[in-house]
Amino acid sequence: MTAMTAAGTKIGISAATPATNDKAGYAALTYTNIGKVEQIGAFGSTQEVVNFQPLDGPLEKYKGPSNSGAIQPSLAHDDEDAGQTLLRTAADDKSSKLYPIQVTYPNGAKRHFGGRVFGYPETAGAANSMLMANPSIEISTEIFKTAAS
Amino acid sequence: MTKPTATPTTVSTPMFATRTFRDAGTGASFEKGAQVNAKEGVIANYAAAGLVTETRSEASAADAA
């Protein structure tokens, strides 16, 4: 994959449940794109560092549990946007339902994962700024990567 | 591996918009009360978001969020 800018990256959400918890299962779903996205931010799996300090040697570091992280996309709040509305529905959902998320890069590569939306704070800033929202999506599955075709 | 069965290729029964909304992905927009024709998976997402309902009367009676 050659380097590229983030311009043209899209993020979508689905209300469906994948038939299988893998790349094919997530890719088969239909996603509704979220509009007015300013940025998505960093996401990806990291592993916890498990330290062990032996009496007679340097600190040893081991790989612990993995964490797929979270995203807090920055959106210009839009009541009429279908994707944002579904995202707000996911935030209001009191159950632990996983909502499939799809990120599509400008070259067509995709990232799929399941997430729970833990909040949808809105920001009313200065008069010369947009009314923004920064939903918090905790990634609760592996991140399935599909290369550009 | 089990083949996924959720591929939404069929067109759903038409539903009706409970409020005016727009789909950033498809570019489609719908006025409140308008008939919404789309593929099954798209309609399912709209329905989950409360944007469409099965009858025009329900759509007309719905309050905008």
C-alpha cells in the first residue's frame, strides 16, 4: 500500500449482527455511512505489558492481553444524518449489543470491528466553530483488515 | 468456515420516513412521510435508527427527535 492522505476515508455503522465473527461476516453486512466526520483518530490493537522483575536481572517485559482500543470520531452534529442517528441509537442502547463498524480508506482498504458506543457528548464551542459531537466507541472485537482490491 | 448469510441484496418492502433524513453514503434524502425504497440491509439500519416505519400514518404521526 502506498502512502496516502486520510481525505476520503469513510466510517459506517450497521445495526445487523454478523453471521460469523470474522472478516467475511463483518464484510457481508450493509453499513450506513456516518456523515460530517472531521476525523476518526487512532485505533488498533495493543498488548498490555506484563512486567517481571527478577532478583538478579533487568526488568523483563511480556505480552499480556490485547486491547483493540477505542475511537472518538469528531463529527459536525447533524440531526438529519442517518449514520449519526444510528450512532446515537447505539449510544442510547442500554444493552451490550455490539454494533459493527466499517472504516474504508481512500484506496478501498477496509477495517471492520464490533464496538459499543459509550457516550455521545456534544460540544457547543465558540461562535465561530461548528456544533460538534465526539462519540466514544469502545472496540470490543478483533479488528479485521481487508486490503484494497 | 460458515458462509455468512447476512448479505443484504434483496429490496425490502417499502417503508416510510418518520422524519426528514439523509444518507451520507448513498446521497439519498427523504422527507418526513416519504416512501423509502432501499435494499434490505439499508432499511434495517434506518429502522434500527427509528428513521422509518411500516405505515405512512405512523410516519406522519411520529415526532422528530
